[in-house]
Amino acid sequence: AQKITQTQPGMFVQEKEAVTLDCTYDTSDPSYGLFWYKQPSSGEMIFLIYQGSYDQQNATEGRYSLNFQKARKSANLVISASQLGDSAMYFCAMREGENTGKLIFGQGTTLQVKP
Amino acid sequence: DGGITQSPKYLFRKEGQNVTLSCEQNLNHDAMYWYRQDPGQGLRLIYYSQIVNDFQKGDIAEGYSVSREKKESFPLTVTSAQKNPTAFYLCASARPGLAGSNEQFFGPGTRLTVL
């Protein structure tokens, strides 16, 4: 069965430093997609970055990058130059198959950025 | 502005009552999804719909029902059969069937409390 694991319930980072949020996944499907979402205290889910299973290069979006290690089945999110506004809950998710668009979510990691 | 709206933002219900949560999108997306989020947890899929007049059960469909009579609308009814309905409910939409970074767009959520 497909599964997403985020082993860090909470993380702290100093403002302006980089932080890595871990995500491992399990699937037997050769084609899949990995997503990261940010959830501030207001509750909305904000899409950050996407990595496809066949993508040769790691995805980057501004201060966000995804460290994709396919053999290890990991898709860690790296946030560079942390800002106070980065304090939120972060979810890793995997798209199940190609047609339904269904997402399986991890348990999330709460990130707190210290001034 | 294109987006997803959910109403109401907060909802209180007495035990034994059915209640319907609204979800509307003007993104012209075919697929829509309902998720449940419990405190400190990830999102779990309740129901999803890939096309008008068709929907499928997700991982935790028991005690819930949906309809998809219009492309723009995907209301969720929490029935009295749902044993523990107090949670945060998120609606999302996406264009399905495309390989690639086809992310889901989320609404602001409805926080349901059973009194």
C-alpha cells in the first residue's frame, strides 16, 4: 500500500538559516508525483513544490527545493533563508496513480522560525 | 478571481443532526475532493469526484455523503451515522488525468464542532 512518512513532528530553525523537512514514501507504482504543501494557522493549504517520479532534476521554486532521492524513496523539502512567515505546518503528499489525482498525505511537520 | 470557496467557516451541530458543508469552485476543474483533518494530523480523503454525476469513496467515507450535480459544486453531508464528526474539513479541486505537476487547489476549510 502507498504510504507517506514524516518523522519530524516539530522543528525549529533560526531566521535566515536553511532547514530540511524529511519525507519518505512507499509505493510500487513506477509513476507517481510528490507534493509539498504549507498550512499556516489559518488552515488553508498552500501548494509549494512538485516532483515527478521521472524527473531527472530536483525541483526548485524560489526558496524551496526538493531533495529527491528515488532509490531511498525520500523527498525532503529544503527551505533556504528561513523567514518568520515560514512558521507553519508542512505536509508531504503523494499522488496515487495517474488518473484520479488522489493524494495521500503524511502526518505533517510543524516548523517554527525563531527571530 | 478564480478559486474555491467553502461555507460556513465555522459550523456547530447537535448530535444526531445531519449537516451539509458547501464547496464551490470557479476554476473550471473537473475533479473535486473532500478531506478531513483532525488536530495535529494529516489529511484523509473522504470522497472524490472526477466528473459531474459521478463520485467515488475515499478512505473514510462512512457516515458521509456527497453529490455532484454541477461541475462547480461538490457539497458534503455529514450524517448522524458519522461517529466522531468534529474536525476540519477541506475541499479541493484539480484537473485530473494529467501526468505532471497537477496540484490540488484547496478551499479555506470548514471547522465542524459537534456539541
